[in-house]
Amino acid sequence: MRIPTLISIATLIFIIGCGADDDVIDFMPPVGDLTDIPYNPMPYNVEVPIQFPPIPVPPNNALTEAGVSLGRHLFYDPILSVDSSMACAACHLPVGGFTDNQKISFGVGGATGTRSSMSLINSAFYLNGLFWDGRIQSLEEQALLPVEDDVELMHQWGDVEIDLQNHDEYPTMFRQAFGIENVSQISKELAAKALAQFERSIVSAGNSKYDRVIALDEFFTDAEQNGFDMFFDAPGDLPDAECGHCHNAPLFTTNEYFNNGLDAVVSLFDFEDPGLGAVTGNEFDYGKFRAPTLRNIEFTAPYMHDGRFETLEEVIEHYNSGGHTADNLDPLIQPLQLTEENKADLLAFLLTLSDTTTLQNPAYQNPF
Amino acid sequence: MKKLLYLFPFYCLLLATSCGDDTAVLPEPEVTDLNLTFRANFGDADLDFNTTSYDYEGMEMSISKFDFFISNVALYKNVDGNQEQTELFEIDFIDFTQNNNEVTILNQDLPVGEYDGIVFSIGVPSDLNSQIPGDFSSTHPLGFSNLSHYWADWNSYIFSKIEGRLMPAPGQDEVFFSYHTGSDDFFSGAIEKSLSLNLEVGVTKTINFEIDLQNIFLSGGALDIQTYPHSHSLSETTAATHVVNNYPNSITVN
């Protein structure tokens, strides 16, 4: 082929090529545009058991089907960790009552945390701070922290945002959940909102034996009834076990912080883990930790903020002993003088708080 | 006569317009705001939690918790031998421990005028006390945000909590005490405090409540804390009765 002919063909291709570019610009939406994807938020209904009010929801983060679904995907997706090895669920597995059943939780690469993971059941009702030390007030704020924690997911939100924006599916899910118009609007704040929606949806199914007895659908055994009476200090010949003051029904927590006599200290500043004290700076808050829910306590071993007790029998024995005194010891922590039979009855009652239907609820399982 | 007939429609229009004007110019009721401020004392001193030791019958005492429900709060004025009340609020929770010993409640849009006093109760009135936390929104004072103040075994809210420590003497074990009151029998009923209060438009006034915890312990004879360190069950009413009986004479209002 002669050179003039080749030049002519090349010129023709160039012209056609330029024309094609113009066509793409005319018909393709702007980069990252999501407005072609429908945004029809449908309210997500959370059923609550007897004696529960509707879950409290912040006005700027109402639960929607798409929002909870997005939160669930993020919760189980290791994309939030620096090496894509861990998800939120690593420390909050349904089978473990939404804990990891570890004495101390581990982060990426085996990094060792300082505390045992807390159950997420009914966290919508945790109205007095989150974490063992209450350092965060809302689920939306809480969801932001583990991603950048040096002993948890070790990532950076800026990088996570880029990963989510470039993902095949998340832009659509963020659009459906929050109505964003462009992938660039995917942010850590929206991710946290979605995670909070999912966490808020994890509510007791109300199908524990305790719930059924309260609903008059079933009866306690004698041992369970004795345990119930001691737990709630019912009048009678049985000793008061004082449990219900800090683990009051129906949440089986009062959302308060206590020194429950775990450690012997000379001064309140001597607690190895200062707990609430590190947050408030108040000397009398040192060594205080959140009273966790006892719902599904059967599945959340080991127990206490540092996982020091492997069994519920050990926990009961600790409270029976009266613990270690301190200037801020809760006044109801005192020797209980429970007999072996009393302790067995108390344990029998605690086991009535188990509700596997909550733990096995398909809506809370890994979607991947 | 013909001219009068012509004028008739105008009279009708004028009448209709004037009726509308009457409705429009009805004066708005004059209203204003009022603060209720609550502070706790121990005798002559401000109550300080945990860090201050107070003298109690020759022993050292410290306080770690003090709170209560206040309910059926209303201003009153005496009119021709009768008491006319203006409700302020049905119930609220006064938590000195979490609020550095000072709680303020703002009441808005109250009718201006002169009032002769305030009436209130300590505790939860029976119509509310027959309900459970799940019956209220989570943020209501009687809702899940205050679950520590409901006691299912009593079928009652815990109306007030006073907790602390008593150091009897060197070498003796300290006594941790907790006085929780509750159940309909321990509702204070109406407590009246007279005051001269003139509410005016544009001026937010404050009624100060001072609660003397020392008087709650001592009035009518000192509560024997060593013998009765707890009152968190209905089988231990000695201390609860002492505390509840002393609320009315331990509260001053000005």
C-alpha cells in the first residue's frame, strides 16, 4: 500500500475516532453518577419483645431496608480492615452472642486488644454510652472507631472510602440507602450510619424462656424460680443475690457503670484498667465498667471486661464473695452467703435468658 | 328608602368584616418562662459526692449517689379561699450525682401573674407507677434511659436513691449504705411550699429548691445506718420510711 493511501486511511480513522469520542461524551453520564439508580427508601421495621418500647432512632438516621442491608454487608466485609483480613463481625459473631468468645479481642495480624468484646444485642437501647468505658454516646460515633484503631482493623477511613467508591456493588447500595447522587459522596459518615442501622436492628427476639414466662406462656422450674427470686430480691426465705439492681429486666442491664469489686487496689488510681475513670477523669469512676446485658449470657463467655472468668459459676462465686472493697465499690457488692444450691438455682435462672432465635436470625447472618 | 336599600349590602359587608376583625384581634395570652433549680446540701454545705466526709453522729460519712423523681409540679394561687393550680410538668428525674449537684428545669409559656406557692410530690404517682419502662419512650424519665429506677419485684419505680459510706471508727469495717424508696405506699403525696412569685412577660424567674440531705438522715432522730444499711427491698422499710417521712421538711423553696 502506498504511503498517501495509508495517510488517507489514518486520517479517516482519526476523524471517525474523534467523532466516536464526542458520541461517548454525549451519552455517558458524568463519572460516578448514580442518579439512574432508583432511590425508594422503605422503612425497616424492628420487632421488639414484650416490655420493650419501640427502638430509639436518631432523627437523621431512620432505619430503612436498604440502610440495614448496607450496614449488614459492611459489618461482615473485611474491606474495612487494612489487609482485608477482618470485619467487624470478627469480634461480634452471632454464635457467640455477638461477642468473639475471646478473653481479649484480637485485631489485624493478631494485635492484642485490652478488653473482651461486648455483645451487640439490644445496643439500640444502650442509652448511656457505649464500650466498656462509655466513651462514645451513639452507635454512629462508635462505628467509626474500630476501623482506625491500632489493635482492631488498623485501616484509614480515607482509604476505605476510596475502596468503597471503586467497589462494584457498594455505590449502588449507598445510593439505595442514602440517596447519594455520585460515588464521591460515599463517606465514612454514611458507612457509620449504615453500620449503626444494622446494629440497631439486632434486638432480642423475645423468645427466651424468661420472655415466655413473663408472657405467661410457660413456667419456670422450681430451680429457675428460686434463681429468679434471688436475682430480683423477691421477699421470702431465699437470700438476695442483688443481681437485678445492675442487670435489670427487660434489658438485663441498667446501662450504668460500676466497680463490682474485681480488683484489690490501694488507691483508686491503681486499677490496671481505669475504665470509666479514663473517660471522665473522676477519681471515683476509676475501675468502673459498664454492666453488660445478661441476655444470652450463656453464649458470651468469657466474662467481665477482661474476660477473667471462663464460666458463669466463677462469676457467681465472685459476687458471692463480695469482691474487693474500694472507696467506690458499689454498695450492693457484699458477701451474699449463697449456698451451693442457691448458686445452682441462680445459674438455672441465668440460662433462661438464652434465646438462640436471636442468634440464628437470618437477618443478622453473614450475607456473603 | 331607596337609598337605604342601596346601602344595605354595604352594611352587611361592614358587619361581616368587623366580625372577622374581632376574631383576629383577640389578645394573645401573656406568657413567660420559669426555671426550677434544684441543689442538694448537707447541712450548711453544698453536697459533694464521694470526696467530702461529713460528720454523722461522730462518724465520717460520704455520699456517692442522690436522686429522686419529682412529680405533679404546679404553681398555685389562692383565690377566694380556693387553690387554683397551673401545672408545670407531670414528672421529671432529679439526678444530682450526674449533674454536679445542680439540676435546672425550664418551664415555658406559663401565664403571667402572681402566684402564692408551688406544690409537688416526691416519687411516682400511682397512675404512672402502675406502668413499666417499656410503656414510655426510651428517653422519657420513666423509660429505658432510667431502667435502674424500676424494680419489677415491687411493681414499682424506685422513687429515690441515696447511697454512700459510713466510717464508724478506726479499725472498724466501713458500712456501704443504700436507701432506695419505692411502691405506692412511699409516695410523698402533695408537698406545698408557699412563696411570693410574680411572673412577668420577658422576665425568666427562678424558683430554687434546696434539699438538705443531713436533715433527711437526722430529722425525727438519727437514722441508725449501721443497723439499717439498706432499704432496697419492701421487707426493709425502716430506713425507707425514715427517708420518705423527712423529704417534706428537708426541702426549702425560695
